[in-house]
Amino acid sequence: MNIRPIHTEADYKATLREISAYFDSEPELGSEDGDRFEILLTLVEAYEAKQFSVDLPSPIVAIKFRMDQEGLAAKDLEPAIETRAPPSVSLVVQLAISPKLTSEWAA
């Protein structure tokens, strides 16, 4: 079994081409082809994680994004943080975002 690390974009594309053949007829687990397929997938995942990593947004940015997706305003957060005063998004983060809020929005 001749497998090399993925160092360049050319290595990456060549590995993807080789892997694509296995998707048409996935090899049996534990077989030589199955082991090769699994190793190649692991190499591709590692290369992609290194080359195409995405940083997580700050909590404030994530909350504002979710609010924008749902068409929510700051006033809509009142029931979640159990106050009548209109909260600012940054206040919600400063209050460490209650578990009730995060569980409701995760649904």
C-alpha cells in the first residue's frame, strides 16, 4: 500500500480523484481496499481542516446572525432572559446567555 501525506493542492486533487472511485463501489471494511479508502479519507479530512479551517464567530456575532435569520429584534429576547427592559444583544452575552435561551434557539 503506497500512501503519502497530502502536502500540496495537486496531492489533494489526486487523492480526491482516487477516493471518488471508491464512492461508486465502496470497499468492504477491513479489506485492503477498505483500509486504503479509510486512510485516504482521514488524510483528506486532515488536509481540509488545516487548509480550509473556519473560525467560530464571537457569541455576539452568532446571536445577531441568528436573530437576523429569524427576523427577530432585541425585544424578542425579553421572554428568554425574563426581563421587561428591552435588552441589547451585548447585554444578553454579558449575562452569559441562560441555558433556557440557548436550548430554545438550538431547536
